[in-house]
Amino acid sequence: MNNNYINDFIMYLKVERKLSNNTINSYYEDLMLFSNAVKKDFLKLKQNDFTSYLTKNNFKATSKNRKISAFRSFYKYLEIDGKIKENPTQFLNNLKTTKKLPKYLTEEEIEKLLNFKCKTKYDYRNKAMIELMYATGMRVSELCDLKVSDIDLHNSILRCITKGNKERIMPFGEIANIYLELYLNMYRDMFLKNKNIEYLFINNKGTKITRQGFYINLEEIKKVTGIKKEISPHMLRHSFATHLLEHGADLRSVQELLGHEDIKTTQIYTHLSNKYLKESYKNYFPRNKKEWHICITLFFKLTCVIIWVFIASRIFWISVSIGITIATSSVVSCIVSSIAIISSVISSITHIFFTTYDYYLQKSRE
């Protein structure tokens, strides 16, 4: 009986809720595992049955929250369908989880990843996939589901079906356009094997590429390019968002490009770009970069004062020892004048040096 409830619920998610296949599959697996564990009629369960199941099994907090979400959605559906009067999951609370900052590749690492040599049809296909994924920030599942009809090379835009079967129009850059056109015109037909396939990226079996296949190809490219960091397909999406913010894109634009419904989801990338902002502040704010200039200037001045005091005192004592009469006030006046002149000269030299240095540093950044 439980299987019938689950199957009806899955059909409801597909037809009415229009959730993504990944979400539907996760809900289905969670409910089937729960059904096998409790071995009771779903319509007769109490809240204790859920809490006991979640407590006994050593699930991670994120897994528990996903299962709680599946239970809530399922019993909300049963309630709407009139199969239950009281919802036993209404007081199930999600666990608090610490938000981890998404991992991403630096611009140097992206350049290294994308600069592999293309020799075979697989290389050109993989190059087009990675360039397009980084250029758009799309999810790997969205990339795999792309169809040839979704691509507009002339305008460098594509149509993407996102979570919840929502349509998103996404632009992509010139380099991605070049390799995509090259793949379409010269190499895609080599994968088809006389089959009529509508999907854009094809594997060696003549069917659409899978997420697992994309990951395997990405790992091979990582090894070839010598990148040591662990890389996942989703890191390309994180890198896309982070680099946009680092180069001045506003948060709302990034939200639209990523297809986030809630801007809070996008805000996590602002934490990643904070390091870049701090570096920019340090380099470009005029009253933040002079401290070391001042320290070096003061060091030079202090050194000169010590040297000239030493020289003047030696001259005075030598003069006294050989019987030359020099007024003490004249010696003091001489020392003070020498110090003032030398300090002025040192200040001028250091000022000219650091002004010139800053000028050429600014030019190099431009």
C-alpha cells in the first residue's frame, strides 16, 4: 500500500509541482528507505515514528533535513488528497547546519584548466562543454539536458530549462561560441553513429552525455593540466559567480544569471569575493598604502641624524684636542644646520622615489 502512495506522490511532483528529476528521485529514495525501515502503514504513523527513524540512523544534518523535507511534502500531499486529517510531520523541525562557503577555482586555475590542447573529437567536445559551463554558470544537469535547438550561435545566447522546469535565457562569451560552433560543425556528427539525437553533447555510445560522464572527463583534463586541487563540475558554477562579483557585477545580475529565486542564495558568493575587495582596498585607497613609505623615510632620517651627530661631535673633540678655539654655540649651530639640510635632502629624494614608484605601479595595473 505504501508503494501506491509513493507512486501517486511522485506523479504529483512531476505533473503538478514540476520539480526537477534530481529532487523527485531523492524524494522517492528517501520515502522508499523510510517505508522499508518502519514497515507500517503510512496513514497510521505518528511523529515519534519519524523522530525515532532519524535518531537511530546516523544521518548527516544535511541528509536529515532533506528527508524531513521529503516527509513534509509527502504528508502535505496526503493531507490535500484527503487521505489523512492530521499531519504527523507538521512539527518536525530542520536541524541547524553551518553554511560552508562554496569552493571555486581562481582565474589562474580556470585558465590552466581551459588551456588544454585539443587533438581528438573528445577533446573538442569536452572543450566546448567546459567553456560553455564556465561562460554561463549553468548546472551540470542543465548542460547535459541542452538540445541543439536551444543554442543561438548568431546571438551567443541559449535557452536553458532549470529547476522546476523554468526557462532561462543565458548569454555566453565569444570563446565559448567559437568552440561550440567548432564542435557542432565538425565533431558532433562523429558521435551520432547514424542516430537522430536532439541533445547537444553526445557520448561515445551515441546518447546524451551524463553527469557522471562529464565528471570523469573533467577529472582527466585536471590530470592533463596538472591541477592539484579537487575539482567538481559545480565548482565551475561557483567560479563563474565569484569572478563576476570580483570584476564588479551587481548581485541582482548574478542572481538572474544563476537562476536563483532568492537573492539570499546568491549572497553567499559575496563572502568569497571579500578577499578580492580587501586587496583592492589595500592597493587603491590612497590613505592605506603609505605606511611603509613613511617608515622607510623616518628610518633614513633617523640614520642621517645619528651619523651627523657622531661626525659633528668628533670634529668638536678633535678641534679641542689640537687647541683650536671654537665656540660651543657655533658647534651646536653647525650640527643643527647640518641635520636640517640633510633631512631636507633625504625627504626630497624619498618623496621623488616613492612618487615615481607609485606612478609606474599604477600604470602596470591599468
